[in-house]
Amino acid sequence: MNRPALMRRTVIGALLCVAAAWAHARTQTWDFRVYLDDAAIGHHHFAVRENGAERELTTEARFDVKVLFINAYRYMHDANERWHGNCLTNLSARTDDNGKQSIVSASRQGERVSIDSPRGLEAVQAKGGCVMSFAYWNPAILRQTRLLNSQTGQYEAVTIAALGEEKITVRGASVQATRYRISGPKNPIDLWYGPDQSWLALQSTLEGGRRLRYQLK
């Protein structure tokens, strides 16, 4: 067999092995209905595939706020993230915030993470190159002091505090949950996690006192 043919067979074999490994990966999903106060405005879907220490996240958000049947605000966000353990290795995200477009990409390079965003090209340094995004699905974010915003590309300083336990309704059932608040972003974000650390709900208070809520379908 000639060398080019052998190389092609080797590459194809390696790709098939990778595909087979990911085919057996475990997948977790979170499907949220999104409300502005009590009005349903769209959805936010998260899917995480895990294969050993490797994780891949795909997320899609679609919000559409209507006033008198007229579209007053529209939001679309799509992102793909790759993780090794609790460390982000690659990110690509595209956002349409009511007509304002933004594209953000990030990649881990040794001790640094390179970020390309509307803010420009920059590199952030973290211990071991371990940076986390606002990965609400991963309770490890609750121990962080900075999180990467996939919409703006900003590596934001945050303060995260536990607010105590309370009962919330999840899919029609009462569930005991622990509430946490992320302060530092423009609008504080409240998160609820179950006894097994599973993410259950999100709420953020917006300008004017309106509430953005995520409720599991």
C-alpha cells in the first residue's frame, strides 16, 4: 500500500474511533421556558455531552417580547463550548441582541485563554489556564471569582453567595433547593440547585424591576 493511502486509512480510523467514543457519551439536557414577569417569551436549551473528562456544551436561546402583538425585543444566542474537566478549552458563540450582533471565540493556550470578541483580541491568565464561563449547569462555578461572558467576551469579576434553602416548584412538584446569587454582572443572577447539585432554576432582576425567570419544562 502506498504512503498516501496508508495515511488516509490511519486518519479515517482515528476519526471513527473518536466518533464511536462520543456516540457512547452521556448527555444531560436542560430545557427551560423563559418568562418576563409572568409572560412566556421563549426558551433556553442546554445540552452537555460527557465522555470521560471531556465535555461539550451546545446551547440555544430564543426570546421574543411582544407589546400589543408587535415584536418589541428579540434575542437569539447560540454557543458551543468544549471543556476538559471544569476548565473551558474552546468557545464559539453568536448573539443577536435585538439587532446588535456579536461573535465571541475563546481557546485555551497553556496558562492563558485567548479571547476574540467585539472588545478586541485579549488573553487572560488563570491558574493552570483554567477559566470557566457562566456555566450554570456546572455547580463548580459557585467557587469562582471570575467568569467568562460568552455574549460579550468579558472575563467578569463576580461574587457568589449562598442565600439559604427554600422550596421551589419544579415540573409541578415541590423541591428543596439551595439558592445562590451571582453579583458583579450588570444584573444579579439567582440560581437554585437541588440536593444532588443539579441546576433547577434561574432568575434575574432587570432594569425597572422586571424579572427574567427560567422554569424547567
